Amino acid sequence: MAWTGPSDPAALDAAIGRAVQFYEVAKARDVEMVRRALAAMDTKGERTAALIAGGFHTDDIRELLIAKGVAVAVITPEASDEDDHDRYSRILKFKYGAGR
């Protein structure tokens, strides 16, 4: 895969900064999703629940739940087409990057 991003050092630094910020916000969202899910379970007196999230969030959410002492089972659908990853990347690139 060839690099198609900026070649100017300042533009590259800015792009890296945006990427870092994106992942920092994503991790903060993981923490908040777990906090809200556990709070809702507490409020309703539930001991079992399903939290549905995109694949990018799976590892962090699983680790956060385990750290809270929650038993976790991850169910992952099998992608039927290799284009699924490419499509996801294009959507993110358009929404958060060059497609604006």
C-alpha cells in the first residue's frame, strides 16, 4: 500500500496530530461506554447484559470490563468479503480526513 498522505513535514505533523487525537477520543469513548453500561446495569439491577460495539473498540472494552471484574464473552461476526475492511477505511477517511 503506497503512502498517499501529505509529504510536507508540517502537513504530515498535522495529520499525525489528528490521528493521535482520533485514537485518544476513541479510547475515551470506550471508557464512557463501559461506565454507562455498568451504571445502567446497576440502576436496573441486572447481572447480565450485551454491549454491542464496533470491532475497533472490542479489545479496549474487553480489557476495561475485565479490569472491573466483569466476565466477558466476545462474539465477532465473520466478514464475508475482504472489501469490508476497505469500505470501513474509506468511510473513516471520508468522515475524518481528506473527504471533508
